[in-house]
Amino acid sequence: MTTTLIFDADGTLYDETMPKAKAELLTAQLIASRTGYGEGEVYNLFREVKGEITQSGSLSPDRNNRTVWYAETLRRMNTSHGDIVSKIDAREASGHYWEVVYGEIEPYFDLVYILPELQSRYRLAVLTDELYDIQVEKVKRLGLSGYFTEIISSEQAGVTKPDKRLFEYALNRLGVSAGESMMIGDNPSADISGARSVGMRAAWLRRGKYYYYPTGENERAEIVFENYLRLYDELC
């Protein structure tokens, strides 16, 4: 019997695409204004660094750490153009990025509609690859803090999705078995395959940037839904 629903955050609680794209552009603009670089030059370098780090194959939480991304971007700028670091540092750039994101995000309206009923039937938690403090702030800005009993981050476990150790850590933190839990996420390769690796049930929100994702055998969810009202019908 399912007693606990564990939600991914980015792309699952809200549409992450435009807020993060805007944050990248506006942070590139900030860095350019301080350093004399062109905005496009900063943005393209940042995207190059981001791609290298996120596609490195590492399952370290730093793979998703914006401060790490901006530190490497600024290091490369400093190497080619001199004293960039004294004009802006990685923490300031990362902080600016997240403030833009916080100001832009809104929860999926259909999720908000069903959350009170889900909360009355299940324990709800969040499992994320983002740093803990950032994700807590995001959930707060989304107005959803009151629905979730726990927010669990890969930062706490030391590994990211789909590593089974993160899912085992989450189950231990929540004090539930895999058979009592369902993972709900938008990314089959991270959320669904990771949940299945420890025997959890899984539901795929087929929406956003992974809509056309070709799922492999270990990435197939028991429930596939495009609207949270459908998920509600399947669960309740």
C-alpha cells in the first residue's frame, strides 16, 4: 500500500525552463557589466562550462551547484582577460541567478489544485538534486512549504539521481519502505530509473523538456500523466 509520495522539484512542481533561462541571461548581463566582456560572450562561455560539468558523468552534488559553474566561468575569463575575480565573484553571480529564478517561478496550477487532497491521503516529501537551502527557498517561494513533511537533497546524501544510494537515503530519512513509496518526477533517466532501482513505484510527469524522452526498460513508470488531475484519478 502506498503511503508516501516523493516529488522531484524542478520541472515537477513548476516549469523550470523559462525561469532558469532568464536567470542565465540576466546573470551574464551582470557579469558583463562588471567586467567589460560582451553579454553574449559571457553567456556562451557559461553555457559551455555548464555543459561540461553536467555531462561529465559525475554524480557529485556539485554537478548542479551554480556557484561551481560560475567559479569555472570566471576562472576562464580571468585567465584570458586578467583580474576578473576582483570585480565579481562566483557567489555573487550564483546568488543573482537564484534571485531571478525565485522571482519567476510559479507552481503548476493543476498540482496546486490536487495537493490538499493528496496531503489528506498521503505523506508528501521532496527529493531533489539541487542544494538543500536553495530548494527549501524555492518550495517556500512556490507557496508549497506546508504540504511537504521533508525536503531531501542530494547534498545531504553525497550523490545525485539516479544513484540508488540517494533513494535509499530518502527512504531511511522518511522511515518508509520502497513498497510504501512512489516517486513522482519529470525526468525518466533520473527520477524513474532511480526509484525503480530500489523497488519504488514511479509516476512520470510527461511534460516540459522531457516530453519526447525515449524511455528505456528501466525508465518506464507505472503511471504516465500529463496533467495532475490524471495522477489524482490514478491514485485516489
